[in-house]
Amino acid sequence: MKKIETEFWNLEVQGIDVTRYNQRFQELALLCVRTCQEESDRVERYIGGLPDSIHGSVAASKPKTMQQATEMETGLMDKKIRTYAERQAANKRKS
């Protein structure tokens, strides 16, 4: 159980794979119920594992529920990925 709790506290998004992060976070949160009993604690831990590029924006929105946090995160990551793709396309056109 200690290993699972350690993974829960150290879980972070790898690259842009937020779907995998969300899924694993939910699994670990269910297994670590006594460690993170309050919704606010889960939200705080969830935000802590987000990439620096969106961490501040999600934290600033002060989500009260996991649903609010994941919706905010999903919107920001989608925008980030879209912007990156647009830049790549623009750079190819310049070449």
C-alpha cells in the first residue's frame, strides 16, 4: 500500500498524455481513500501533477471539484496542443 501511496503523491503528467494521467490519478485516488479523503485534497494533488505550462492557470481558477479541475485542464491542454500544431504548420509553409 505504501508503494501505491508514493505513486499517488508523485504522479505527474508525462508529456501531453493527460488522458493517461487522469485515468491513473482516478485509480490511485480510489485506492488511497484514507490519504486523500476530502475533495479539496484530491483537487490540490491533481493540480500538483499538471505540467508547469497549465498548472498556474488551473490553480488560479480555484476549482472546487475534480470535475471542474479536469474540465479546466482539458480545455487548456487542447488549446496548447492546437496552438503547437498551428505553429508547426505555419513553419512548414515558410520553408
